[in-house]
Amino acid sequence: MKGSDILPPAQPTVVQMLAAAAQAAPEREALVFGERRLDYAGYLAGVAAFAKELQSQQEELQKTNLE
């Protein structure tokens, strides 16, 4: 058996890999820290919210620089 037979298909980015995992198994545990657990759906939602916040801050910064 080759390594390519064991590994899942490669994704172009880590975010796309996370999205694929969340679509395939949204309720599967993605992160565990002590007693705290986060499934793939929650992980993806958190990453998306963080990205949206960063984008919003970038837009505000660009507006400020244009004034």
C-alpha cells in the first residue's frame, strides 16, 4: 500500500481542506483541548467569522487611509 492510498485527496489551501472535512463529517471532533471539544462545523464557522472580521478591519483601515 502506498502513502497516496492512505491519504485523503489534497486540497489547494488549508481552508479548503477544512471546508471539505466539515462537509464530509460536520459533527466529527476537529479540535480537542482538555475537556473542550470543537467539531468541524464549529471550527469552520469560527474560521469564517474570524476571516470576516479581518476583512472588515482591513476595509476600515483602507477607508481611514483614503481620508
